[in-house]
Amino acid sequence: MEDIATAASTSKSVYYRYFGDKAGLQQAMGEVVLGQMQRRMKEAAESAQTPREGLFAMVSAYLQMAESSPPSTRSSRGSRKGNHRRKTPSQLREPLATSSNQSAP
């Protein structure tokens, strides 16, 4: 909290007054990020001509947000054992682009 307050040129008491504690601040930030994500995904789906395009646009919007977000806001779930490296959003987007160019069965 002290680092955040210093970076914002304010005191810790301001954050404690509005958010209660670090968990409250994290929850508020999560709500902001989820709201942004929902808005972008809805816009992506509404701009599509077909359900397939809508799904592709929604996944692309999600991956763009994940790629542009700071590492501290990304999910830390998943296995990190051994040589299993997580794919970047760009790597995940490549197969989607390929499959969107193919005709539906």
C-alpha cells in the first residue's frame, strides 16, 4: 500500500479510507478490469456478422487485453512445473486466425 501511495503522491490513509485494506483495493481493481473486459467483448460480439466471427472477435479481444495487462493482473493459475511454458496471447491467437479463414463444416 505504501508503494502505491508513494507512486500516486498521496498517503496510505487515503487508500485505507476508500478500500479498507489491500484486499479491498485488489477487489476494486479486479472489478474495473472485468468491466473493461466485458465491455470490449460485448463490442466485439456485436460487430460480428456471424456467430463464428463473434466468437473469434471475443477471444481476440480477451487475448489483446491479457497481452496488454501488467503481469500482476494476469491469472497465475496453471502448472509451472518442469518445462511447461505458458503460451503468450499472440501464440494463442495464431491458430484462431488460421481456423477463422477456413469455412465452417
